Amino acid sequence: MKLMPGSERIFAGDDTDPLDGNVRWAPAKSLWIGAMTATAVALGPPLFSWDALILLVVTSALTLCFGHSVGMHRRLIHNSFECPLWVEHFCVYLGTLVGMAGPYGMIRLHDFRDWAQRQPMCHDYSCHRAGFWRDAWWQLHCRLVLRHPPEFRLEPRLAADRFYAFVERTWMWQQLPWAMLFFAIGGWGWLVWGICVRVSVCVTGHWLIGHFSHRKGGQSWVIDGAAAQGYNVRLAGLISMGESWHNNHHAFPGSARMGLFPGQIDLGWWLIKGFEAAGLATHIKTPADLPRRPGLRRLVDPENGNSAALRTFPEQSR
């Protein structure tokens, strides 16, 4: 088995194939998001209140920014900055509350997709090439089963972490104490909007960002020889906590900063800089600190109409 470039967890053999596989229904995943969405659609409107809406916005922002973007993605998956273990645990726990998967599951899903997208060709599932509705069904209710998949090996630091192992086993149940708290404070309206509507909106929104950021948008970079390219979805920069600057992320996956150019709002980066100011984040990586990704090629940025932003990139990325 050989270690794949860009990952310390994916090992591929000579017969590993990112194309040869089938998309199959994933019952637990499907029933989970299906139940949350059905409850949100059926009970959300009649139980609407302004305080329930504020709860939705606040809890979504906290779990997506602290949790998914900074804790799960930039820290746990890409190790783009260092922080005390309690900060990592806190952020990753909030990321689990988004409702997509536990910490190990999120790492596995991300790394398999990243490995597939780095190959010359990959299955349509891995790079969102299917049509809108088919991709929605695939990503939210199914999984890709390859005939000859690579091997996933979690690094010892994470595999031996008892907190992560516990949260991984119980990630769906982690909603329960918060559901009880919300119900005690605001009744059924807070429970439905704080749990079911939030999980449905955040998980579906995560898929939408992934769908559009692999199909069309602004590009400053191309990865020659890669099966999938990333695109910047400008309209979602704020609500995605910076995750929609996906062309930048494909170019520099190890960077803690995703909004690299002026006007690219990146709340996740601002949070990490806040951690740094409080003495809770060190060794923060930006493109200036990273080796050039193989195949990376600059383009004239269609959003700016010229390459001026690219010429100032080393200074802007610091």
C-alpha cells in the first residue's frame, strides 16, 4: 500500500480504482436527514416565532463556524493551525452538532472525496457531476461503494482519543441534551427550530455549497491533472463561514485562510485570528507557508478581469 499525496490517512494499492463502484442507499444517513427535514417542513411553519428564528440563526452560526469550518475542517482534517486540546475538543464537539457525522466519520468522508478528486478521473458521486436532484439524493441519502477502495487509517493521536471515540459512537444522540434544554426554555417551537430545522438547513446547505463549488464559479487557480476543480461561490461566502471560497481551498488545502483576496469574507479565518489574539492558536498556516501543490496553475481571475489580485497574492495571504 502506498500513501496518497495530500493525505496521511489514505493508502492505495495497485488495484485501487476511484471509478469502479456503485451508489447505494445508506439507510441510517437517509433516515436521519429525512426525519429532520420532514419534521422541519411539517412543524417549522406552525411553530414559527421570532425567538425561535433567532435561536436557529445563532446556533447555526456557532456550530458551523466554531464547529464545522474551524474545528472539523481546518483543525482536525487539515491541521492548519495548532491549539490547546480543550479548544480542539470544544470546536469539534460543536461540529458534531451540525448533524452530518461524528469526527471520525467526517474525516473519512472528506479524505476519501479528496483522494478521488485528486485522481485523473473519479466517479460522478465524488465530484458532484450528477444533475442537481440526483446529486441531492446521492449526497444526502446514499454512499459510494467502490469495488477496490483505498484503505483509511486514522492517525494514532485521534484513534486513541477517548473523547472523539465517545462522540463518534453517539453523534446523533448529542442532539438530545440540547433538545431537552431548548424544550425546557422555549417549548416545542425552540426544540423544532433549534434542532430539526437547524440540522436540516445546515446539512442541506453543506451539500449545496459542495454541489455548486465543484461545478461553476470564480477561479484563480486550476489543478492540472485533477479530476475535479474547485470554484468560488461568492454569494455564499458569508453564510458558509468562508468555506465557499473553494477554488482557493483546492489550491491551498492546508491553509487556515480560505478567503484570500480583498472582498472574500472568511468568518472562519477571523475566528482563528481571534483565537491567536487570545493566545489559543499558533503555527497558523497560510499559502505563503505551504509547498506548492503539484499541478497548481494560476489563472487570470474572471471576477477581477485581470491578474492584479494574483500579483499581490503573497502579501494578501499573510
